[in-house]
Amino acid sequence: MRDLWMAPAVPRPVSLWPPAPAEPARRPGGRWAVRLLVAALLGQMAFAMVTTAVRQTPTIDEPVYVGAAAEYVHEHRLRHNPEHPPLGKLVIGAGVALADPHLDPAFAGDQGQLGRHLLYESGNDPWRLMLRACLPVIALTLAFGLVVFAFARELAGPVAGSAALALYCFSPDVIAHGSLATLDVPAAGFVLTSAWLVWRARRRPRLYVPLAGMALGAALATRMSTLPAVPVLMALAAVSVWKGSGGKPFRALAAAGHVALAAVAVVWVTYLMVDPLLRWTPEQHVPVVHGLRGLLVRLLPFPEAYRDGMRVQFGLENRPWQGFLFGRLYDGSLWYYLPAALLVKTPLGMFALWTAGATAVVAVRRLRPAAPYVLAAPLVLLAAAMQGARDFGTRYAVFLPLFLAVAAGCVLLVRRRWVSVGVAVLVALAAVSSARAYPYYLPYSNEAFGGPGRTRQWLHDSNVDWGQDLGRLADRLRDRYPGERVWLVYKGGGVPSFYGIEASDPRRVPVRAVRGLLVVSDSAAAKASGRLTQLIGGSRPVDDVGHSITVYRR
């Protein structure tokens, strides 16, 4: 931490790299002012994430990860959820261990049943257990904020670092997914950390090249979707060392190899931490993968459990998923889904600064050497994600708010007074837009699309309703509609009866028998067909819970 705070704001230039811009002399209290601002930004982010996590019930994916984490911690075995490597779940497991839940080692259900059994059928307190599981992810999300600050600070100075951190801390997507016991933000943060360390390797390669490889390995050991970043970061490590060593190709190739070896080692160590014997008995079907994909899986120098997880992921990509975009329900996927969803779910001021920042790092001569380090990895990851078969949310591109916050801070390197004023105004607009969404960050959409209350009209699934508001629904029914008949179509990881919701499924009885309150998760409503469409069409909306569940009266 001392290195992060006390290092010069802009490194001294070396040969073959353009000199860094001169900074105005600092006032004696300037350093403390920056520290206080960083602490304030991270403090408000921590408050937003913790208070959001306290009120949320399990989303669709969280019980799976928490169940697998408990299994890792208590049973030291690899059985469930092979499609995601263990590291992110070990982070979650640190919180699970603090909760010390009871886990039945003889339980034989699948990974979804394991999570529900742990939370609702084993005598554990799901509120307490889920909050403990979320806290390590929240802490890691805050730590990645320091990486955003440090990266932008080294490129363009402490004010740029503060602006970048502000955009990161007010990103609704980062707050929403950083407050869940899921893997998206941890994986994205490790990729960013690796890119930052590779950038630092220009001057101290012996220290930062291995660290960059370890950070990359942490990303690979958290989510397999980060694999496309491997050749990018290997190439950037080679470039850093080649430039810094005066054009020696052998050292450049060695640096790329060191990054790869360190990353592979971290993946192996992660699996060994779960089970030193690497016993692997999958509890779900592992598809056979042929062709180029099958060859790729066989060639990967990772444990068999990792390779089987990739086979499961490829199998998931071959399933016939449905998507929902701008009110249209469709089969398959759309290549432009993620850019369109990001347009809806990014604060307008933030989106403008992202665009300006990406332009600045390419157009400004003094920033141009840093452009590949800031933009290459997110662009490659975005291109890969756009080819995926699952149009389920901007969480698949949550690395963009991290990298583009760094780029946005670099706009301040354009020495024009109107630029500084414009950046301050746009950061303030983004902050206000984000704060207005509190505590409903998951269904956030910007003002151009009507705000969180209208997100359901444009998007579905983890963009809006991931099952997070079941507890709020229980409170609403108890406070406003006591004693009324409730019909419920819920999509999420919670168990309604545990929260005191006594409801029936309206799809299992004739339409004419459904009278009273019809409660429908907005993700289910977006994909409604047949009887559910008829039920919603014949009902009148009377209430909204968390902008993710709609209450109708029939």
C-alpha cells in the first residue's frame, strides 16, 4: 500500500517511451486531500453495497456458489459447479466459514438443490449466511477500486485517478454485482489488476511480470470467460519488457512465458487448495466436445476438473436459450445485445466519459503507449462475450466499467479548462443518477430509458430481476395485503414459503380460478407465453416491489 500512495504520480520517462506530462506543483495538503477523497468514495461505495446486500434475497446463481463454497470449505472436495473454477467460490467460502453453517455430507442432490438445502433445509439462517458470503466479494470489489485509482493516477495524475475512482464507485453495475456472492466482479477485477501490473512491468519487470501472471491466473481460476485475455496480456508483457530492455526479443518472449506459467500455476494451486488429492467426481453430465473446441480443451495445461468445466460451458452454449431486448422476445442470441444493454444500463454522464476516455488514450500522443494496456483486454473480452449464446445481462461485460473508468480519468490530460469543468459535471451527473437508484442497483437504467422503474420494458434476467426481492415482497404482502389470496410466479434462488409467502402457482389451475393478487417476477413476465400471458393481460398492475416484481389484481 505504501507503494501505491507514495510512488510518484507519473513515472520517470525511460528510453523508447514518450515523456510523461509535467504536473503542477502540489500544495502541502494536496496529498491528504486526495487520500480523504479516495476514502470518502470507497466509503460510500461500501455503504451502498453492504446496505444493498443486507436486504437482498438469493439471486438465481448465488445458492449454487454458496453451496459449492461450503462444500469446498467443509468437505474439501470438487463435485458441484465445475463450469466455474474454485477461486471465486473460495473467496465466498471465506465468508461462509465465518457463518459456520451446517452441511450434510451425505446430501446427493444437484448443485441447485445443494444450495437450497444449505440455505433453507439444514437449520441455517439464510439471511446471516448470505450476508457473510457477500462480504468478501464486497471487500474485493473495494480493493479493485484502489487498482482503478492507481492505474489512472499513474497515467494522468492524482486528479485523474480520483475521477476514475468516482466513476467506478458510482457504477450501478459494479455496485449491484459487487454486493452479490457471485463471480463476475472478482474475475473482471483480476483482469484489470493484471493489465495494470503489466503496465508497471515496463520499469520493474522482475517484480511485476510474475505478479501480472498471478493476477491473470486468479482471473482464470475465477471464471473461464477470461481465457481470451490470456494472449492479450502475454503480448503486452512482451511489449513492456521489450521496450524497457532496449528491444531484446529473448527477454520479451521470456516475459510472455513467465506470465503464462504463473497463471497456470495459480490455477493448479487453486484446485489443490480445495482438494490436495485432486479427486474429481462430477455430479452432473459432462458433454463430449468435438472439433477445434475439443482439441483446445484437451491441450489446456489445467486440471481435469477445469477441462470438464469448459466442456460444460461449451454444452451450455449449445442450448436453445431465449433473450429479451427492447420488448422483443427472441430465440438464440443477438450479436449487438451487450452494447444495447450497456446503453440502457450505464449512466449517461459515465457513458460520455467512457467514450471521451477511449478516444483520449488513442488520440493523445503521450497516452498512446498506454492505449493497448487500457483498451485491448476489454475489447477482446467484449468481442468474445458478444459471440456467446446467453443474452442474460451486462454482468457478462462488467469488466468495461473498470477499464473504461481508467480511460475516462485520462481525459483530464487534455489541458483545457473546459475539459476539467466538463469532466466534473459529467462525474456529478453519473453520481446523482446512480445515487437516485439506491438501493435498487440491479434494475438500474439511465434517464433516457426511464430509470429503474422502466427497465423491465427493455431488458430481463440479471439486468432487472434475478430473484433479489423475495424478502421485500414478503414485507409488502404482509404490510399492504394481509389475508389476501396470492398467486405467485417467482424466478429466483429463494424459497417463498421460508419468508412467509403462502402462494399458489396460477399456471396450474384454470384461468377463471385465479382471483386476488397475481405476483409475477419481471423476468418471468418478459418471457411469458400461453396461460401466463393471458393471466397478465386480464389483470391490473397495482404495485411494484424493488422494480423487479409486479403485483397485479384480478
